[in-house]
Amino acid sequence: MPSIVGPIKINSVGGGVINFGDSFYLAPKSTSKTNTGAGSQNTGDFICTNSGLSSTNPFDPDVNDQNLTANA
């Protein structure tokens, strides 16, 4: 089934897959986790972030978030 892709803006490329159009199955080949404060990873042309108080809790009780087993 054909698809129409509108305007695209790619700020940086650090690996990974960009898919335009139809796809049957997409699976990640790597995983990562980042703990950051409020508004620290906002991206765009005009950003105004007002965070009065920010607290980041890096504690992860379940340890495994997304396993790569059987995802080769």
C-alpha cells in the first residue's frame, strides 16, 4: 500500500533505522536507557521549558527493560 510522506527534518544521525513507507516488522537491534531531568532532552527550533523543580530517580526495580534475546 503506498504512503505519502510529508516534510522531514533530521537533526542528527547516530545509527539506527529510518523507515519511510510501509513496513511489516521492525525490531530494535540495540537498547539503552538514559536518566535525565525535566526538559533536558527537548529538541526543536523554539523551546521554552519552565521546570521549577526537577528530580531524577535512576532506581530501576525491574532491572531488565527490553531484552535482546531472540532478536538477532
